[in-house]
Amino acid sequence: MFWLLRRSTEPSVTSVECYWRKPTLAKVGSSLKAAKLNELFKNVPPVASHNNSFLKKLLEKGLENKSKGILFEYYKTEENAIDKVSLYHLINKFVRNSSSITAENFIQYCQQEMNDQPCKEILNQTKDQSNTGTWFEIRYAHITAWKFYEAAQSTTYDGCLVESILGAAKFKSTKAMKRGLSLEDKVLKVVARKKLIKVEKVGIFVDKRYPIFGASPDAVNAEFCIEIKCPSKESTLKQYLNGGVIGKKPFAQIQLQMLFSGRKKGLFCVASPNFEVNKDVSIVEVELDIFFVRICCKKQLCFGKKLSSQN
């Protein structure tokens, strides 16, 4: 709307006063010896004082219709669950209200702002995962479980990992990724049948104790946290599971998922590259290693503090 207003007040691209008229400044040194600054510009009438009635009416109408435009984000009076969990909103509020801007103070601020209720609301709102806008809002700037191990080992402050966490890296969905998404529900049914359990899909788990992390397992039940992988090649399968041993990166992933979901056991499930034909799924039961998870969390918090001091 504001773009249309601005465009409508601009002169036409073909509208000119005179094609052969010489600018006043160009005359200096030829027909004009000198020019005063006030002679170079036309007298501009004083701008009338701002009238906020239009803005007030717009905000009233937006609140009435529950509009979610960026303008209304700056003028809303009530905070929702996203405001209390999203790192984007939290860091903006922190910078506005804090006199000492450090990584440690920011983490403490997040821990104060977050509580169980908005975390539960976010979990419910993101059940459809990538099919919801809230999913992307919460994932932004959070170190997700899949990047948990990588972030714990990283010492580079301006590399691809940081760019991907902050959303600066370009993301393209590959054929293998699309296949994995399409097979996920089918693999989950096979797992439920093999283990004789009922499962439910969940959204993103966030925890005020570790506000910069987020975990979104593929499913849970009362006992297990479940993560599913659908590799399209044998070489990729071995990166996930090789001789019954889970790879370091997916192991760290399911460990964080168990911690955040409050489960002490997990099922790491890897579908065969020929799953469409043989319906084969390898299932490894994992126990929560709280010492390992806390060490990884500590390493990443140190990395985050150093990254903050660099910037």
C-alpha cells in the first residue's frame, strides 16, 4: 500500500521541464561567476506537522482483523509464544533493553523470558514441521539437533555452519531429500509395527535451560524418541549406521532430541536405499548419555560466546 502511494506521487519518467535548459551549477564559470547555495534550489514550502490519525486507524483495523504484517509486529501490545521463544524476537528485545550486550547476558535474558507454557505452545504449533511458518521462525538462529555435533567441534566464526544457522546460506532441496520426506511416514509405520508401539509426530522442542538449541525428532511415544533416516545410497547409509554403530553426527542429534523431549531412550531408524521394494528398516535402540550431551552443550556455548566477542 505504501509502495503504491509512493509510486503514484512520483513524476512520469517522460516528464521534464525543458530538454535544453542548462542547470544553474553548470553556468558557474561561464555566464555566472558565482552561485550561492540558496540560489541552486527552489524554495520548498514547510512540511506540515505529522498527522497520526491514518496510522492509528490502520493499526486499529489490523488488530481487529488479527493481521500479521511486519508493521503490526512493532506496534502490538501483547506478546505471543513466538515472541518469547524466537531468538530473532528475543535478541531484538535484549538489545533494546540491555546496557551490557554480551553472549552470557543474552543467554541469561532468554532463560528469564522463556517458560514452559510458550515452549509447549510452540511444540503444538510446529507439529506439521516445514508446512508451518512458525517452524522456520523458531529454527532461525537456533542450533538444531542435526547441527549439534558439528557446532560442538567448530572453531570457525564465519564459515558455512554459522551461515546456515543464521539462514545466510542458500538452501536447495535435493532429490534425495524429497525422497526422504515422502518415505518418512511409511518408514514410521514399519517401525511402529516392528516395535509394537504407537507413535505421534511432534514439532520443535525448545528448553529454557539451553535457549540457543532446538530439537525436532520425527516422532515420540511415552518411552522413545524416534529419528528416521532415508538414505538413497549405500555410501550415505554407512554415514548414518555402519556395522550397527551410529555415526557421530546422528548420534549427537538423537542425544539432544532425547534430552529435550524428556526421554531416556531413543530409536535410531535407517531405511534401506531400496526401501520402496524390500521395506527394510534397521532400528538401533539408544540410551541417553547425559554426560556427552552436557559436554557438547558446554562446547557450543563457549563457541557462541567467542563468536559474539568477534562481532
